[in-house]
Amino acid sequence: MTVLKQPEPQTAPSIQGAFSVGDYHLIYMMMNGGAVMANGRLMLVGKNKYGTPDWKGASLENLKPVKREPSDMETASRLCILVDNVHGCDTGSAFIFYVTNMHGEEFVCRQIAGNPEDKSIAYLLFHKAVGRVPRLVPLMPDADRESPAPKAANDNEPTVPLPAMDPEPFATASSDGLIADVSCWITSTAIVPVPELSLMSAIALLAGVFGKYALGPTNSGINLYITTLLETAGGKGHPPKAARSLGDKCGALGAMSNGDPTSYAAIERMLRKHSSTVITMDEFGITLQDVNGKHQNSVAASIRKMLLAVYDQANSSFDGRIYASSETKKDDGPIVGPALTVLGMTTPATLYSGLSSASVADGFINRFLFVTSRRDEDGIRVPGLNVDTRPPDDLVERLQKAIAKFPKNPLGAKHRVPFKGGEDGEAYRRWGEIFLWQHHAAWDDTARNINGRAAENTVRLATIRAISRSPSSPELSVDDVEWGWAIVHRSIELIADGVARHMSASPAEALRKAIIECLRDAPDKTMPFSTMLRKKGIAGADLRELEGALMWLVQSGEITDVNSRPKPGAGSKFRCNS
């Protein structure tokens, strides 16, 4: 495969802009013009049962050559480039390259045939050709493919294959049913539209509404802990408010709250009023900082303790905090089946500043789903003065009917939503693969702790999607499981990267990581000492501490002083080697 020279900087934004405004002519011209691969052939992928591009089922057999320019956006969104002659790869290996049509900003390299070991070579070539990092979707193993040769026992690579997942879990069609309709409405009424946050708010609403009635097939609750990572003014305020208004209007009062709980006792009081509820926690990262700071905030610590205690109590009774005096807490009765969902919001910098090894080791972090996105700059508009943000009547009616039709036990027990086909069905088998991956795909304690609840979070998401699709007779399909798993896996990748790059066990380690991040973001990963002194995370350091951190990094080989100064200081210029 011959890789063309790196495209001009405007190439990627032009593709993004074309998807944003629906300019299918421009999409066709850029894809067909060889902006990606010199010998790539323009192909058309088929549609799945939802009428959207079937990237998950793409194969050499069902791709069709493009003979003419598409006449609509639907067809243009199914365009991809097929590359099946990659130097250094097996002759049978084939890859498709495409741009997602949700934002037009995610470049995907997907292997559809050949040796799974070739994915690394193709990934590097695609990266070089596009000029930015594409998301790699590796080839999933199947029963007919010859297994790769066994690796050495000391190889630090996961030995369990990655289970199949939905390639585009945040696309509207992938979420299906009520979730899709609610998230679309939230996005359509937002000044700063963020579809990922809209989707997670819709999921949280359904978790709050149905948490009092439903359990998953593994007897777990359907309550979730979610944290969205967005920069300041990223559009995080509207989705929770919109979801709250929809819940209230359909009669599910208390299913979603925007109250700010101040302590363990405050959350317990909320659960005594509504056993299934969603709490919205803005600036969640600050709460973590208060918990893990040098001078720990006891109130924030009590919130964290409550979240640890109540997460998996949806299928049992929870007594809450027990006090020595009965006068302290007027109601000592148990809370039956508490299903607490958290919708947290924070900026990445604030979250990572609050992370600690304790948060990872004790299972607090792996209870959470982390979702990030960039706001759609092309979708931002000046707010009108007569915009109607009230939930539409048809959406309210659909949610009311879903609540009414959901199976309810006359004795008050929660309905256990089953896997389709039971233990013999494909959904259960896929979930079993995720369960095994969770336990065997980590080679150190940190990774094992982050992966610790992958299967549980997957089944909770899948159950909510099953209810969303068919509230009167829900059952988990393999699509539900793969959709939930895709969201969970992206969350794991996001937080694992954040932990590796930002979490520190001491101020000295934090300073070293700040230096590395500073250099990674610099042109050519190189920066003069004088410029570094003014950077965030470094400017507040004592010169002696900074000199020690730089010497440590030079001696470890992580950075190099390109001016070869005997010690860090004026005239030094550092380059990141990683």
C-alpha cells in the first residue's frame, strides 16, 4: 500500500464540515480524491436493520464499488475506502476506512478480513496517511479463523480476545427506542448540542424511572454512576434539566433530581423519599479532590462512602447509617431496593486532579462510566427568544405508556429482565465473553481494578436499552449487550489513559507528569526551559523541585535536553521521548 503525503491541515475540518451540513458532494470528492490512501477503492457498505450503515457487519462480500456520486446524505454516510493490499500484512488482510456521520469527526480504521495481528501495521499507516489518530476496530475472531500462535507466558499482552461491540454506540440508531427519542429531543433543544451528554442523560432518566421496577438478568439493579468529561461551557447544563422536566411531566416525580446532596445523610434522605432516583452532581471532580486532598473534607468523604455502599443494593434492603441515638435519625426502617443513579459532570483537569490510587484500588472508580465529547461547534446557534424547551406531548405519552406497560409483580418484587434465549442464547454468550475479558485482560493491579465492573456495567446498560426498545416485554438481545459493552469499553480506555497520564502518588510524581504532558502538547514535543516555567502545573513549583523533576526524567530517558546542558536551567531545551 502506498501512503500519500500527509493531507493539508484543512482536510479533516472540511470532512467534518461536510458531515455537519450534509454536503454529500464534498464528502464524495474528498473520499474519491484519494485523500486517505493511494490505492484504496471507494466502496459502499450496506444498511443494518435500523437503516444505518452496517459497519459492524461489513465484509469483503457485502461491500459494493461506487460507480457514481451519491445523490443524498444517507448514501454518502455509507462511503468507505477499502484497502486490501497492505505492505507487510498478509495477502488476505483487508481494512476499511470511514468517517462517522454523527459528528464527522471520528476517523475509523476497521479490519474486516485477514490476520488480526496485522492491525498494528495498518493502524500506523492509516495514522500517517490521515494526519491524526483514527479509532481502530480490530477484526473479531470467529470459529472458522485459525487461532494465532500462543504467546510467551511472560508477555504483557492480554490473552483474552476483545469481545465484539457496537462500533458506534453513541449514534442515535444504536441506542434505539425511547433512549433514542429522548436524546434526540434533548439535543434538538440545546443551545450547545452535545449528543453524547444527551444520550447519557436519557439513559440516566430511564434508570431513575424504571429502577424501582426492574432488575437485570444477573439480579443487579439498573442504576448507573455516570460522569461526563467536558470543558467549561461545553454544554453540560441543558441535558440534565431537560431530562428532569420530561420525568416530572410524565408523572415520575423524584425519578430525577437536580438537588445537590451535601452528605451521606442527605443522599439517604433522598432515597427514603424516592427509592429510585437520579442525583445530578455538577463539578464532581471537586468532590473527589475534597476526598483525596491533603486535608480531607469529611462531608465529601461521606458522599463517597455512601456511593460505595449503595451501588449494588437495588436487589436488597439497605439500612443506611446507624446512629447511637434514635433521635438522630427519625426513620430507622430499611430502604427496600434503593436504586441510586448518579449523573456527574466535570472537566477533565478537575477529575484527574482528584484521582488517587485509593479511588482506583477500592472499586470507586470502576463503578463509574466516563464519557467525553467535544461540543459541535457547527451546531451552536444564538438562542431564540421563543424556543419551546417543554417536553413534547407525544414523548411524554410514550414514556407514560412505557411505565404503565412494564411488567410489575403484584407482590412488589422487581421484574427480572432476562437474556433472550437464556443461557443458550447469543446475548448471554457475549456477556460471558465480557465477564472473562474483565478477569483476564489485565496484567497489573491498576488495570484489573479499572476493569473490575465491566460486565456488571454492561448488563445494566443493556437492560436499560432492552426496556427502551420493548417496555412491555423486555429481554436483552446480543445487540443490547454489544451496545452497552461498547460504552463501557470506551469508558475504561478513557479513564485508564487518564490514570496513566495524570494520577500520582506524590507531589514529585505529579510535577513530573505535568512536565511530560506539557512536552507532549508542544510543537515537535519540544519546549525551552523558559517557556516551561510559565505552564500550568509547573508555574507553581519551586525551582529546586523543578530541577529535580527534570533531572529525574532525563536520567530515566523519558525526556532529553537537546542543548545538552549539564543541569536543567536557562538555555535548556527539552524534548519528550515517548
